[in-house]
Amino acid sequence: MFKLKQRFWFLLHGWVGLPVWLIFCAVCLTGTIAVFSHELTWLTNPNARAENPQNLPVKPATELIAAVKTEVPDAEIGTVMVMEPYLVNAIVFSSAKAPFGIAYVNQYTGKVQELNYGLNFISFMRSLHGWLLFPWQSSYSLGYYLVSGMALLMLASLITGLVIYKNFWRSFTQPKVRLDQGRKTLLTDLHRLAGVWSIWFLVVMSLTGLWYLVQAILWHNDIEFYHETQILTAAEVPAAGQKQTPPYSLEDALVIAKQTLPELQPAYIAMPEHNRDLYRISGSGDSIFFDQYSYSVAINPWTGQVTDVHTPEQMGGLEVLSHIADPLHYGTLGGIWTKMIWFLFGLVLSGMSITGFMIWGSRTVKAARAEPIVSYSTTEVNS
């Protein structure tokens, strides 16, 4: 009976990984590359580099927006995104030429270094990893469900792998890699060793992936679990026919936001889209476990009044998960050093998916070539 149980768990371990091993491997590889998407953008695109040889201070966002309007006079500015100091600011706009464009503006010189009207490398890698470039329809994407559903198979592979690998903890103190007993033995040893040393990483990827799946279900069913800032009422804005230019500029709003939340490091600035809209300034704060949008301030462009302040202390359980999932999933919580660790284990996980398939395939081919032994199954079932 013990052998039957071991055989069952081994077959289950193989089957949960085999049907989608190619997709799983692709998701692992694209996720591994996405960890360094910003660094790779700097490396491959000179226009994305925020070079500052004269050590100039960062220019106000209003000057960067003015530079974009000089290049594209009819540009309607949507958002300003602040990246790492070595990357330019990305200003999203729309114009008569295109409904969506991104201007790469050097925040030190104020120069527009590129106008991008398509997917950039960062967006492409995140989209390829997140939903395999499947289209979005009615707030959901089939690819998003497919990718996040991989978390279930990853968790099943982890559990079944630990069940069939007895005394797995010995790999921490007595790692075993047999180089002289053939390819099959070598692959098995490497697969087991990588799996044991990656337990923590598999748990993190499985849990964050499961959250992405839950998040997709919530989005699809229009269940709000996040904080939403209310727009202004009609009575709070000028009546029709009056002056429609808000007296408070973006520069004023940024000063007010900094006074309200001194720890706020702006990363995403949304301009008012209409008279009743607000300046929405989001960024990171003093908590490394939360993403770069977890602190936010909303400011009335007509009065300069702060209408909303939101920090991690005010978040509910599901909203907290939504803001800590990305730093844990992509390894950005500790800067370049944690990115390097996540990148390394991402490669290990990708290699495990390949070696696991090779091991399963070799055993399956060997079993198919062998003559069937009827007495084995009968003996095992009756034991």
C-alpha cells in the first residue's frame, strides 16, 4: 500500500506540471525578465536614461509638462509617472495624432528625449507575464486567469514534491548531486535540490499568484475592495460660463501634498480630467512592504483643499494584499539586491519546470516501451 501511495503522489506530481509545462515555463521566464525590466530598459534604450552630468536638481513636474506641450501643442496630459532616478519621467498624454502616447522627459534637463506611441519594454514584459497579451474585455482577460491559475499548479507541485521526496530537509545540510550516474540521475538530483532550496520562493510565488487570481475574480464581479476618492459635487465647481481654469496648479498641489504627507515620495500624478476631478498624487512612503502607490493625497484644484488622504494604516485586509503583492512577487521591496535574489530564483524555477518535464518524459517513454506487467497493478491494489 505504501508503494501504491508513493506511485500515486509521483504521478500526481507529474500530471499537475505536464499539461501546461510550456506555459508555466514561459510565465516563469517572462516574470524573471520583468524583475529587471527597468534596468533592461536603461540598458537597451538610451532615450530612457536620465543622464545628469552637471548634477542638476529635479525640475518641477509643471516644467516637464510644459516641455511636452512644446513638442505636442495639442497634448492633453493624463498622468506623470516617476521612475527610478536613472530613468526619465514618463508623461502619458493624448492628442489628435494618437489617443495614447508616452513622452520620455529627462527630469534634470527638461528635455523630451522620446515620444512613444506604442508599448514600451516595461509595459510589454509586464503584459506578457501578467496576461500573455490576451485582450481585456469587460474588466477581465482570459490570459490573466490563465497566468494567475498557474499558482494552483505551482502549489500542488510543491506539496506533492515534498510528499514524494522523503527527508527533503537533508538537502539543506547534505546536498547531493551525483555527476557520474547518468543524465537521468543528475537531472533528478538537480530538480530535487533546486526544489528544496526554493521552497520559500515557491510559497511566495504561489500565494501572490493566488491573490492575483482572487483579485481577478473580484474585478470581474465588480466587487470593490480598494479605496476610491470621490469627485467634487456640482456645487463645488464654477458654474457654466465662469472662468474654467483652476487657480491651483500642479506645482501648488505637489507642495500641498508634501505638507500633508511629508513621507510621500510621488510616483504617480494624475491630472484632473474634468471640472469636478481632482489632482491625485500617489507614491511610496516609509514602509518597504507596500508598493509605490500605497500613499495618496487628493487635492481640490479650485480651492487647494485636501479632500482625501489614504495610507496603509487606513486600508482593509484585501486592499493591503493588493498593495504588498507586487513588491513580494517582483522582489522590488529591497531595491536592486532583492531584485537580484528574485531574478536568480526565477531562473531556478524556470529550470525546474524544464528538468521536471524531462524527468517525467523520460520515465513515460521508458514505461511506454516496456511490456505491461499485469501482476504489478493487481498485487499493489490487493496489498
